[in-house]
Amino acid sequence: MEKFRFLTSGESHGKGLTAIIEGIPAGFEIDINEINKDLQRRQSGYGRGGRMQIEKDNVEILSGVRFGKTLGSPVTLFIENKDFKNWEKIMSTKMEDFTEEKSFSKYRPGHADFAGSEKYNQKDLRNILERSSARKTAIEVAVGAVAKQILNKFSISCYSEIIQIGNCADKKDFHSEIDKAKEFGDTLGGKFEVVFSNLPIGLGSFVHWDRKLDGRIAQAIMSIPAVKVVEIGENPLGYKGSEYHDQMFLDNGKIVRKTNHAGGIEGGMTNGENLVIKAVMKPIPTLKKPLNTVDCIKMQETEAHFERSDTCAVEACAVVAEARIACVLANEILLKFGGDNFEEIIRNYQK
């Protein structure tokens, strides 16, 4: 079931990135500065590449808002690609502007190139790279920042932190680990954690598989480019039942728990504890020291195409994960306490 939903469009080197959000009730004040703060967080982090020196992401609201407040109609967000001025002819929508500049046919292992070219019958792999690029997560972060503002009205907050970079779990050594990988033309992934607090009990449902909140969150995180593992709560491997499940106690008539191994979800629903999600991002598959591959036109072995890339983007990935989860939670809040204007939703929540 969808109440807060959105579609995005745009290519990595196209004119810009667009999102249309449906389901935001009327009378909700959107703070554009808060959106831009999260966009800046996505662009930061040790190990980012040269594209971040070009793009200074700022969002523009094109529709659905008047004098700072939503109208109840779809909200359109737009982020300009500053680099488009260098790609205007290459990424033109006009047939007469055809050029083979920046086209390539050497698959990049670990990217969407191979499967995407087979699926969409493309030999110019630029046509696969442009939309499969993680550049599109910028507009997703903007949408997630709007979702966070909705959640903030219910005193729901979030944060993320990096747990591991490569084989290193010591935060003070993360930068040196990334420097070593960069020196050898390699890349690193890592593990991060996202925590949402003060969620009401009962978001999600057990009545259908596609309404289970943990399933919806897992899909939202797993579909972030390069994420390969999602955990909700503590990994149960190796625990006995008596050790893992979060026992309940009474404290002055209030139910409390001393552990949160479930990560805030039981039976597909929030249980009032902190929502805790961990995820693992694989190393970025674009390497300066290229991997062996095949040229899809010549059908010869060769070295993979190199496109400007990061050495490590785990911090950025965590920001994207915050946004993705916020969208799922905002949808659940609007479903549970729904109304056509924001004052009505607040009244429903306070009942």
C-alpha cells in the first residue's frame, strides 16, 4: 500500500534529476535548507571522487508548494547537473546531435553494463551507465529529506554511523585504509548502521507479506547501488532462542526491554524500540586498476572501461539509506494516521 510515493528521472550526465512526490498532505511546510543539508552530506565523506568537486547539489521545488507550504498536489523536485555543460552534445535528446563521443563497449564487471545491455539491446554501454549510475541517488536523498521532515513533526529522528571500512573496524584508521586502496588503484566497501528512534508501535502489518515493514525496508536498502547485505537488528546466527529474543519486564506499570536484538521490529511491525538497520556496501566496481572484461562489439578480451569514480562511498551510502528508510516510514505514518491536510493528521496522531 502506498500513500507517500515518488518517481525519479534523469541521467548521470543529463540536464538534471527530477522527482515527483505524491501523497504529501496540504499545509505541510517544506524547509528547502534541510533538503540541501542532506544533499551536502551525501556529497561528503572521505574517499569521494572528482565529480563531487563539480556538483554542488541544491534542490529546486517546481510544483506542489506555494509560499513554503504544500498544496496537496504532487510536489516536483529538481537538481541541476552542473557537469551537463560539458556533456550537452553527448547527452542531447535530439537525433540530429548524434555522436559517438564518450560511447564505450567494454563491460565493467560489477556494474549493470552486461545484463543491462542484453536486456535493453544496447551496444553503446553509455546508454546503460547513465541511468544505472549512483548519481540518481542525489534526488532520492532530496525526497528522503522531505520524508524526514514529515517524521520530525512526530518527533521521529535518525542518525547513521560507519561500522567498518574494508577490513578495518577502527574508526581512527578509516582514512588510512582508504588512502592505501587509492594508492593501488583499488576501491573499498564497508558496513554502516542507521537508527530511527521514537517510532510509534504498530507501523507495518503481519496480514500480508508485502505489508511487513522489515520486508519493505530490506527492499528499499537492498536496491541502493552496491548494497549486498541488509540486517535488521542483531544478526541471529549463533544465538539460542533464550539468548536472542528481547524479554519484557514491567517498570512502574510500563513494559520495558533490556535488549533490542530484534532491531525494533517484531512480526513485521514496529514494537516501540529503536529501529536499527545495518547494511554492507560492496567495493565500487569502477577501478583505476581495471579488471579483465570483454568488449561487446569486438567480442575480444580487454580491460574494463574506466569512468570517473570514488575510492570509497560508504558514508554517502549511509545517507542514501537514511533517505530510503525515511520514505518507507513516512508512508507508514501517513497510512496509519492519514488525512488530506497536515493538521488533520496531527489530530489523528494525538488521539
